Amino acid sequence: MSSPPDESAQDQWVDDHAGPLVRPFALAGGRTTPATGKFDLISTVIATRTAPTQEVGLGPEHHAIVTLIQRPMSVAEVAAHLKLPLGTIRVLLGDLLERQLLRVREPRPTSRLPDDDLFEAVISGLKAL
């Protein structure tokens, strides 16, 4: 399919309805798992530097993440703000973690949370009030 002669190169890569035509796996270099880290949906990430650095091998999406996570933010929030799939965000976060450009706080394991009996007792107590 050829484009009209007056269409610029930039216009060929942007669709009015779909946005940029770069696939998420291309942003992650074809990788589907992060090099480092697991990045649960509710893991909290925060940048270790105040401004993105111009490091070799980091793309504009990496810089956007570092700028975005100057305050703690969940992995799900990062994906939502950047409008990228969670899998792609996890790979990009892994790149940043490997370069020590962010810290990750994983959610508490469910085994350390109170069991259901405690919650049922609290609910029963509240109902009795």
C-alpha cells in the first residue's frame, strides 16, 4: 500500500484513531519478561534520581517512567498513565531496576495478613453495634 506523495513520513506512522503504530513489544525490544524484578500489579516503584538521565540503551519510554515515578506509584498506575500494556511496563521497569534508577517495594505476602476469622469477627462486632 503506497501513501499519497504529499503525506509526510511522520503521518505514515500515526493513525488518527489508533495513535502511534509502534507495537508494545517493539518498545520492550521483543522481550516479554523483565531482566530483573517481578513487578506485581500493586508493587510500588519510585525513582532514585530526580531527573531522567541520558543513558545509552534507554528510550523515551524509560525517561517518561523515571519522570513519572518521582513519587511512589504502583506498577498499574504507571501503565495507566503511559497508556502501555502492563507486560511492556514490567520489561521497561526491569531495565530501570537493573540500572538502579528505581526502587521497588513489593506488596506484603498474603500469609502475613490476618486470616478471615479476624475479619468475620470485626464484621460481626460492627453489626452488633
